[in-house]
Amino acid sequence: MAKIALVDDHVLLRNGLAGLIRDLGHIVSFEADHGKEMIRKIDVAALPDILLLDINMPEMDGYETAKWMKQNHPNVKILALSMYDNEKAIINMLRSGAKGYILKDSDPAQLNSALHDLLQKGFYYSDLVSGKLIHAINGIEENGSSENNPGISEREIEFLKYACTELTYKEIAEKMYLSPRTIDGYRDSLFEKLTIKTRVGLAMYAIKSGLVEIK
């Protein structure tokens, strides 16, 4: 049994989630419409084990809320629950401190699995961020220098850092004063070297290996 807090401005959806969480045998610590309300409600003496967090909310969105939680209560596991399935949203939420990410149209069994894994393993990765990504997350040393990333050049490391931002590949090319074709070459080379297939995978490799600091 875990204590779970819900932060989502969609009241009907939140109420449904609260009922589902109780049906799964857990306790709903509190509910909030956005990050600022969550900060007002959170009780340090009874912190939730898991924070189920929406991204798009008024006043204080999921990214800022996750960053606040990571800074102030890093032991609370954050599960992002969102409508967004694009790479930028996933990367930004994971960088902000989320330990898992599932979509709002997921079935109850997936939510149950996510809660279980967060409690037992400390993280959960769905099909959105799984496969080869799991290998990248769990199999990489925590040091970000090129010496600890054999076969990866300094320019590829620079590209990896930019891959963790919201810049498009074309914008990364402009930042690095390279052609888009060269950037595509860096990306494809890293895909092969790291056995990763997506930009999310590259970003998680960079985060896990310490190339990019999560603040």
C-alpha cells in the first residue's frame, strides 16, 4: 500500500484516478489542481510515496512542479501522466525529475504496473521509453567524459547535450555550425554505437551518463 498524491487540473479525470488508485489498494494523500496548490497542501510529516503529475496545468505546470519536488522532496517518486506522447515532452519531464511516464489513455493494468515498479525499482518506463532505452539507462557509467564513453567523439558528446534540449535537429546544426546532414550522421552513428533508436534514448543516455545534469 502506497500513499499517492494527484496533481491534475481535470477534476473529473482526477476523481476517476483517485477511485482507481483506491481500488488498487493504495491511499490518496491529497489532490491538487496545479503545482502551487500542491505546495500549499503537501505535508512534510506525511509525504506521499508517489506523485501522479499532469504536465499541462495552470499557474504551475508539471515541469516546474517536478523540479520543485526534486529539489525539496527528492525521495517522492514522480509519475508523469499526460496526453503528450512526443519526444520533447517526455525528455523534458524526465529531465525535470519524473521517474516514469505514461499516457492518460493507458489501461488500469499499466497504471498498476507503473505504481508497482516505482515502489519496487524506483522507476518505470513504458513502451514510450523502453526497449534499448532500458539498456542505456541501466548499463552506463555515471561519468560523462569521452574517456568513459568509448567510441564517442567530443563532437558527438556536444550533439548529445543539444539532443536533450527542445532544439530541432536543424537548430542543433546551426548551433554547432554544421550541416543538417552532418548532424543526421552524428545521430545515426550514436544510434548504432549505443543500440538506441530514438532521441529519447539518446537524451536518457546523456542524463544517465552524467553528460547532462538534471536540475
